[in-house]
Amino acid sequence: MENPENPKSAGRRSFLKGGLMGGVALAGAATAGRALAAGDPLITEVQDWNRLLGDGVDAKPYGTPSQFEAHVVRKNVPWLTSDAISSINFTPLHELDGIITPSGLCFERHHGGVAVIEPSAHRLMINGMVDKPLVFTMEDLKRFPRENRVYFLECAANSGMEWRGAQLNGCQFTHGMLHCVMYTGVPLKALLTEAGVKPEGKWLLAEGADASAMTRSIPMEKALDDCLVAFGMNGEALRAEQGYPLRLVVPGWEGNMWVKWLRRLEVGDQPWQQREETSKYTDLLPDGKSRRFTWAMDVKSVITNPSPQAPIKHGKGPLVVSGLAWSGHGTIKRVDVSLDGGRNWRTARIDGPSLPKALHRFYYEFDWDGSELFLQSRAIDEQGLIQPTKDQLRSVRGTNSIYHNNGIQTWYVNKDGGIENVEIS
């Protein structure tokens, strides 16, 4: 598979179609490697941290991760875009657990770089087909009743490089345009009610204050349903790269609509047909027509560990398979895991909160006997929608798409525990 951080070092590309040779036998109970107390110097000898005093409480007024976790960072793929200002970096999903993404690891997608806005100078305007055009300061907004909601955010182009086959070797790069946090903000409905939407107002244009002037059309039904105008994230203010001081939250819908540095909301009677909903964020179909206004992010999952960036290092024995599942249509009802490329499926265990339009963490534990594996996960949401194979997607949408790829992902595990991105479609 291609190394996304070094495009010149592309390895073999595996497209495994049809049946797999041989099955995967489950091993019996085995003992995991454990350090023995007798003679282990880490137990019998005094270590530096046992005898030396550490830093005091004011050494880091804003806490940071341990120095031993310095490798857990967002990463860019330089050759994907011509300039880092209009580019993306990826969440290290393989290093995380639970359902909440740390604020400093949430992927970034910018069209004009990070806008630096002093909050006292920021304004949000509501205009167009309203009874009373309004302008809010940040202090004005914080006087409205607020809500706290946990939602995933996924870029519509997440997994887009995989449409024509296995490409990038690591779930950080295949699925890392994804995060899930708790947002704090004001229901958009409350602000629109304050302005008074006229009966003919059926659409909303959201506009950002950054240099790209990002704009997207949103149906009024969605705007009045569950959208938030958020100023908080994971218990603190939004990060600058996540839209500080104000962003739109459009639960379950593609990330491009979650306009950052939100400055204006215009009510109209039809969509505006902006760049990001015509020439971009549409899908060319085999017959030459394009899908557009495909807002919802469909049911999807991925095994995050083990995966290409997180190989199996401990050898045979107990193995914990961990991953994420999500759906823009609600909660996840079930996740199945396959060890043999989809021939046989086993029900995984979903652990932690199960919240609508949020990430769900799943686990599957078994004893690995050292044989080859073809790991897959398949999510089913509360509406009964089932995550498709990639060929099922292609049979309807062809291979010209970039966006909304929710096909089943396959990791090949060799006998030494090394892992590669392959395709069983």
C-alpha cells in the first residue's frame, strides 16, 4: 500500500476479489506476555520517578499530554493538495479510545487557512426573509439558553481516495477526516425565532468570516431541527482551527456544511447554488448526471486497532479488536466483525454511550492463533441501514465519486502481525 507520507515509496496494491483461500481458526485460551516479578529490574530496582521530585502544579498552566505520547498527532498528506492553507490533516484514530476526540487531535479542513478573530470584534448577522434583521455579539449569544450535545463530524471526502481501490495505508489516512466532541451552544432555532422567519423562507445560507468566505445552503427544516450555533467544544472555547469564536453545528450532515467562523445567516426561498454545492461536494454518476444535496453521512464503521499504523506486536494470544461506528441517521444498533473478509460475521460489543449522530465504540475480543486475518467491520443503524461493500456502492454510483464513501474497509493481517490496507469488495 502507498505510504501517504512518502508517495514515492508506494508498495504493492492488493485488490482481493472473490473468495479467500483458507479459513481463520480461532485459537484456544493463551497467556498474554506478562513481565514476571522475579528478577524484573523495573520491579526490584528503584526507578528515577520513585525517588526524584517532579514539576509543581504551575509548571504547565494549560495541561498537555505526556511527553511519551508525543507521537499522537494529526498528520497531513502533503501531496493531496498544492497548498497547506487549503488542505486537510487527519485525526490519529488508531491511537484513540472511547468516543470523544481530544480537542487538539480533531482533524482540520481549511479553505483559506485558520482565521484569527478577536471575539469582542465578531458579529453574527441574520438577514433576508425575516421580520427583524438582527446582529448579535458573542455576549448577546451567550445570554440565550444553551445546550450541550455530543456529535460526530465527518468530512464528505473521508475515505474518498479509496473509491477505486485500496490506496492509503493507515486508518488515520483512510478514515481520519472524522472526530466527535461535545459542543456547547445556542439552538439555531432560537436565533431564527428571534428574527422571525417569513413563511416563504425555506432555505438558509450560512457564511463564514474566513478568507474563503465559505457558504452553504441549508434547508429550513434542518435549521429548525437540531442545528446549534456553537461557541464551546469539550468544555472549553472552540479551538481556532475549529472555528473560534463561533461555528455552525449540523448534526449528522457532511462537515462542509458546519461553517466555521460563522458570521452571517441569510434566509431565502431557494438554495443559493454556491461553489461548495455545485462544482464541489457533488458526485458524478455513470450516466453523466450528478448527485447533489446529499447531506447526510450514511452508516459507517472502521476497525481502528489493529490497523496498518497499529500492527499486532505481542504475537499469538488474546487480542482486542477496537473500532468506531457512526450514522448521520441516528444511533448504531449493531456492529459485526469479520476475521475472514466477510465470509463469517460475529457481533461486536458496543461500549460507552450510544448517542444519536455520535461515534460508537465497539470491541471484539478473541484469541489469535497467528494465522492470516482479513479484518472487517459492518455497522447497522437504528433505521436498519446496513453499511455496504464497496462494490455495492460502485454498482449504483460508479467510480467517479469522491464523497460519501461508507464502504466496508478491509485490513490484511499477516502471520507476523503486520497489517496492510487491501480490498475485498
